[in-house]
Amino acid sequence: MHVLLVEDDPAVRGAVERALRGAGHTVDIAASGDRGLAAATATPFDAIVLDLGLPVLDGLEVCRRLRAAGDRVPVLMLTARAAVADRVEGLDAGADDYLVKPFALDELLARLRALGRRSAAGVQTRGTLRFEDLELDRDAMTARRGDRQIALTRTEFQLLELLLANARRVLSRDVIFEKVWGYDFGPDSNSLDVYVGYLRRKLEAESEKRLIHTVRGVGYVLRDAP
Ligand code: CA
């Protein structure tokens, strides 16, 4: 993969760059947010490893501006703290995944592989999925609820696609993680719940009926009644 690494800390940058090159990736480097954004705008990368705390523009702002410009490049955000609020902010800005420092380089490579697989899977042409008044256009990667157009991030799209393709079937957290993220997040991960929260907010923005229901102790299901 052609990877853009945006990191201002020389020690982290050097270690991640060596690991990426060692795994056979081509790496471009930027040491500040504005340079990272300029590089990402000039070149279509396969993935971006983006530090949260950066000079000039922070990682959140870089990610927001990329998404606002319609760029769907997979973004793996590096955050210094494990606080839930930080993760939520990163995912909200349009990042596809995050990794808390300090992290194992093998873990970073595994996450990148998973993002690459998802990205490659995303280019297939697959038509439209429907349930009740909800419609998912898999070619345009957009959703509709009645007449209302709903913009989705890559991960929201993949999660909703999985739920729609398995309507009325209860999906366990493990199955959802494996299908959407491509690896095991571990039992304490809350990113699934964060994403379900995003989807519900978008799908119920005009007080529409809830379609994504929690099945306590198991996972989630898309259906018309709780
Ligand atoms: Ca930093």
C-alpha cells in the first residue's frame, strides 16, 4: 500500500516508518497537519496514519477537512490518551479506526491490513438494500430514510450494510467486529457502541422509528419492533 504517515514526534515517526517499509509499504512522510493535508490532497494514498496531536492543524481537523472534501481514504488515527471522549471525537471527525499510544507496531500493521481489505471490498458494485423506509445505495455509499438523504462515513456504511443484509437476524458483537473491522477488537472495546450511536442519531434525526435495536448481552439487530 502507498501510506501517508503524518506524525510530528521524530521517534514515533522513525519507528512507524521503518515498520511500514519493512512490511513492504511505500511511505510518504509529513510532520505537521497542514503538510499532511496538502500531501493527502495531492496524492491518492491507500491509507493515512494520522497522529491526533500535530502542529498547525491537528489530526481531527485534517480528517474533517479530508472528509468535507469527499475524500474517503482509510484513516487510522493515533491518539496519546485512551479517554473515550478522544476516541469518539476522532471517529466523529471521520477516522476509520484509532490506536492508542504506546502501541505495538504489529498491531498498527494489522489494523492497516484490515483497513486496506475493507477499502478494496468497498469498490465493488452491489446495488441497493431496503428495509421499511430505509434504503442503502451500495454504489453511491449513501442512505435514505424516506425522502431524507443521509451521509455516512465508511465504517457507518459498512455497519449499516451488514445489519441490512441480515435484517431481523441478531448479530453478535464478535461477528460484527469480524465483518466490519476485520479483526478482534477485544472485549473492552466500545467503538461498536459508538458507531451504533452515530447510526441511530443519523437514522432517527427526524424522530423516525428506531430500527437498530440492542440485544442485551449479545449484539444488535435491525428490525421494525424492539
Ligand atoms: Ca504528536
